[in-house]
Amino acid sequence: MTRAQLSLGNPVENSVGMLLVPIPAGEFLMGSPASKKGNYLDESQHSVEIGRPFYLGVTEVTNLQYERVMAPEKSKK
């Protein structure tokens, strides 16, 4: 984790076993530079600002995790 992430706190594990890490507010470039070979027209590089920190999952959400969050009564069967 970066210093900015560590300053926000430690990673957390939620009730369905997902590991989440803090993402700090800030600005970054998103997309591909125009000089990249094979770029599509809609891939232009642009600045993006994250207004407030948030937590992001380290891995993809599994089907079981999704079911436990979206239909907790079904996942207990």
C-alpha cells in the first residue's frame, strides 16, 4: 500500500470475506495517451478527480459474495 493509503487506515475485511483497501482522494490520469499504437478514439487520456477517499475490493466479487450481499436469505440455504 502507498503512504497515502496507509494514512487512511488499514485494509478491512467485510462481512462476506472481501478484503478492502483505502483509496485516497486525489487526481490522476485515466485512459491511453494518443501516442499509444492501436488506440481507439474513445480512449483519450484525461484527468480524473476523486473527491473523497473510499474503500475498494482487492479482488473481483465472487458469485457467492454477490449472493450473500444481494440476497442474504437465499445464500443461507
